[in-house]
Amino acid sequence: MIRASFSDHLKVRRCPQSGVDKILYDHDLRCELKVWLEETKENKLGWRVNIQGNDHVVGAMKKEILNHTVGYLKQRLRKDLSLITYSDIVMLSDSKLIRSVRKK
Amino acid sequence: MVEARLGDLLSDMDNSVSTLPQGSSVFDVAQEIFLHRKKAVIILDGTKKAKGMVLEQDVAFAINEMGIEIFEKRVEEMMRIDILTCSPQDSLDEGLEVIAKHQIRHLPILSSDGDLRGFVHVEDIVRAKLAQIVVKWRNSGGKITNDMETALSA
């Protein structure tokens, strides 16, 4: 069985600040902010959204980016937020991209 | 005897799949699936790139969860972005396992280079498995009735 996706906006990357592998959400919002999904023990979900960039822009865009990111994960996993684990997110980053649809 | 693979059972994509643009309604999708008898509808963006898919059971589940108001919603609100697939080289048993475990009827087949090749229906897999069993039985001396031959060739 292969998990395949029409979207490949989640990539495993090494965070330059911490040197730890995390998931980069390559969002299509028009702002120079990086959105990282990282594992944590500080909440019940076991993961969190870390937004990096200019402090003023982060402050202005934080709510929209969080909603956009969570909405993206929920649509891909077809699960409520409370049921999404970090393993689920890692699995999404490993999905095979559907590059074409064969039609005559 | 060479075992059949899922790639051997692919249905014609043109007849089984249609496309709709982003912004289409769930009603538009339901028409394609239930009126025009498509197995799936691929949703395309403005550059004709595939952005998602809707299967027959997705419309049924959406109606069950959200009522008929779902027909007025945009398809992007309920389309699948991720799907479970098998490769054309996978065995019939592997296909059946995915179908049974995830309760789907049409199994998408994806090639190694990311090309969505088509769908295989659960009935086609079961029929092919039965044909394999019959051949093995016959080769080991078993007798096949005319009714069994007719059913397998249907």
C-alpha cells in the first residue's frame, strides 16, 4: 500500500537554529514566515506549530497561519485536530506525490 | 502460471474518471458520480493541475455528516488530498487487503513515477482471484461446471 497525495507541502528539514529534524510546512501564504511542525511534550497533542520570522509579521499573521496550517492537516488526514499526532504529520511528509493523472 | 497483478485489471480512465475545476459545487461532483457513473472526480486548479479527488463514498459520508446542505458547498471543503493506492505490480491479495482494511470499493493504482494510472474495482479483483483458484483446481484434477465457467467469464 502506498499513501499518495496531490499535495507535497510538508517536508522534513533540519532546523538551522536547533539542528533537529522537523517538518517544514511550505505554505502558500504571501508572507516571509517559516512554519515548522515539531514534536513537543508541552501539550496533549504532542506537537506544536512554530512560526519563525519578523516579530511584527508573526504577531499580525499568527492566527491566520495557525488556522491555515491546522486546516491543511485536517483536510489531508480527515481527522479532528485532537486526534492528529506527530506520527501522522511525519507520515504525511513521506507521502508519494501524484504528479499526473493518466487520461487520453 | 503467471499470477495476475493489479495493473492487469485497470479500467479505462476516460470512462471511469472525470474532472471538474476548483470552485465546483459538491452537487456538480455528485452528478458526475451518480448520474454519469464515474468512479472518481479529479479536481483541477486553474493550471489544470490535479489538486484533489472525490470518491463515491466521500459524497455519501458528507451527506450523512452534514445533510443535503453539503450540495451547496464548494468541493474543496470535502475533497480528498491524500489517497491510499497500490502499484500496478502489486498482487491481487495486496489489493484485497487494502480494500478490506480501509473499506473502499475502487482502489487507485499509482505508478512508481507518480502517475495515477486508474482504478481497480473490488469485484474485478475478486473475479480474477476466483479465476486463479479455478485454474489451480482444474490443473489439480478438479471438475468445473458450465455454470461456474459462465459466472467467471461474466
